[in-house]
Amino acid sequence: MELLTADNVKLGFIGLGNMGSRIAQRLIDHGYEVFVYDRNISKADKIAARGGIVAKNILELPGRADVILSCLTNDEAVESVFAGPAGMLAKARPGTVVLEMSTISPERSRELHRLGAKHGIEVLDVAISGSTPAAERGILTLLAGGNQDLFRAAEPIFQAMAKQYFFLGGPGSGTAMKLVVNALLGVGMQAIAEAVVLGETVGLNRERLLEVLSKTTVIAPAHVGKLARIASYDYSPQFPLRLMNKDFQLILNAAAEAHLSMPATEAAFRVNSEELAHHDGEDFSAVLRRTEEATGIDSACLDDELSRRTRK
């Protein structure tokens, strides 16, 4: 299969949220002609201002792009875009390639592969692991499932957005691996929250505790950057609570289908859901605040921090 390089394919990109917009920009910066679409036209216009081409409507993409990438919020969004007689797969010409990058259920990915095959379209599930800063810097990790020859052909596209990329196996393998990764991400954040609260409770200085913890080998790279932000009570979203919550649901649904018990994940999901109910626009690391609140120690800490900021 011919390599999908900037000089021989045009790209279509659907879904210009926090991750998608940064990935699309990376592809443009690496010389690809990229047609973009988002229901929020202002998001598409921002990419157009930096070299993208805005599609008038979503069905313009199949006629103009050889490779279609999508980065959508959930299973329902993916189905609405690709499935049905008016969906992308029915409208795309045979031979079109779809790189579907949303975090969805493995079964939904497999359904998309099957539907694509009926229309002569090759689909690769390419799940994303990494934060918005990683997307901006082009150092994401990609987890792919589907046709290995297509995976190899798509390497030039992957190189524009990722530091590393892995082929996991057949259809749905990429999204399955993403659930494994995010189970550790979410449970790990809750474990950090509980450990930090333990430290605060036994008298350690919060800021110093977080600083030293970030230097230890027990903190995963994905969590290290969170600690500095947490130290200044910064819970602005890099990976929003609502998306981690959605992923927890996917993880636990997959576990239920496999008759697998995941008590630590269930507990982390519960705390995540509690925080989401109060602060749905914040980062998933805000579970630390929820854990602090459960101990009754957070109010004084936060009041002190707010007073310090006011005095500056």
C-alpha cells in the first residue's frame, strides 16, 4: 500500500475540539492539505486562518479527501457521522481511508470496520493517548487496530502528530488498548489524591508534598504535570472530568461484558462522578479537591491560597 504522504493524499478532519484542533494544525504544518469540519463553525474558522480549508458541510469531505480523520466525543457522535444512508461511509468513494481517533467502545470500532468494508472503505481505529500539550507538540502516543498494511501506510500521518505509535492487532484493538491506558490514568489520579490527602492529614506542607512527590519514580509521566498545577489549585481542563467520566463508563461496561470485577476503578469512577456533578468544566485531576473535601481539610487550605493571591 502506498504511503499516505502530503504529496499524494488530501485529508479531511472532523471534530475540532481541544485535541482535534491541535492534531489538525499539526497536519497542516507538516504540509498536508486539510479540509476541516466542525459543527461549531468558529472552530473551523480558526483552523482556516492557519492554513486549513473549511468544508461547507460534512458531506463535502468524502468528495474532496482521500483520508478522513475524526476526533469525536463518544460512540453516539461517531455513529451519527459515519453510519446510515446519509453517513460518511455511505457517501465516501471506495478506496477512501478512515482513521477514526475517538475514544469509543471496542465494539463500536469493530462495527465501523465492518460497515466500512461493505462500502470498500478501509477503517483503522487510532486511539489517542496524551494531553492537549502533547497534541500541540506532536508527541502523542497512538494505539491502532485494523489492517497492518494500512497502519504502515499511515505512518507519515502519524509522524506529524505523535512521538510513538503502536499496532495492537485487529479491528477494535486500538480502542481496547486505550481503555486499558485510561483505566490506569483514572485510577492512578485517584490514588494520588488519596495519598496527598494522607500527607496533608499527618501534617505535611501541601505544596512541598506535591513538589517532592513529583520527583519520585512512583508517579507516572502523565500525572507529573498535574502535580504542579494542583499545587496552585489550577484545575483548568487539559483532560476534562466529563471525558474521563465517559471513559470510566466505557471501561466498566467492557469489564461487565467480560464478567470482570474492577473495584478500584469503580471507586475512582464514583469520586470522579461526584466531582463532575459540582464542577463539570474542570480537569480530571480535580478529584484531589473532592478527596480533600471529604476530609474537611480543603476549605482552610483553599481560603489561605485565595487570600495569598488577593494580597499579591
